[in-house]
Amino acid sequence: MNRFPRPLAVLALSATLMAACGGTPAIVTPSVASTQRTGDPLAQLCDVESPASLEGVTADLEQIGTDSDVSDVSEQLATARTNIESADIEEASEPARQAAARAVRDLESVLSDPSAREAVMSSAIDALRALDDEICAG
């Protein structure tokens, strides 16, 4: 089966596109707003307006009492954990990411048990704050 080799096809397509666009490739860098619309996990974690941001989740965790309904926080934690695990971060921030993801998983597992969550909540808050300082500062 003769197929056009993939690298040559990509090269031919690139040359065609460059010729059609005037020969100058444009570099496009997305704004924070556009990355949030497309679901960029890092932008969502650092968006202080979002309830699923590191700052938002931390603030909500600090408000939980022993009789609190945790269903909304449960959803926030799940979203934050997914974003933490999939965010494109620098290698130097990886230990903070791993610690935050582990702390959130630990908290999720005991969230419905008021006495157990008290023991885990402060370490989760600390880990989320540390990650926020690592990846959202600046």
C-alpha cells in the first residue's frame, strides 16, 4: 500500500498554507479570557473569579463547619483536582502539584464525615495555598 509519507504531507501542507497566507507565519498567544473559555486548567486554577480556583476552593474550605452541606464543595474539589492534575506547569512546581492533588483526594474521601474531614482539611488548605503561590503568583 503506497501512502504519501506523513512528514512529507505535513511539509507540503505547511508550504501551501504559508503561500496562501503571505509566507509569514503568525504567532498567536491566547489571552487568559480565551484560555478560560477553552478550558485551560492552569487559567481556571488561577482565576480568582472562579469558585473552582485554588483561591476560591481554599476560601470555601475555610468556611466549612461540622454541620455544613458539602455538596457544592465536593463539586469544586473534583473540578480543582482535575485541573490540578492536568495543568501544564513548570517542572519545579511538580512537587507542589502532587502534594495538592494528594491532599484534595484525601479530603474528597472523608468530606462527608465531619470529624474525619477536620483532620484532613487544614493540610488540604495548606497544600492548595502552596500550589497557588507556586503557579499563580506573578
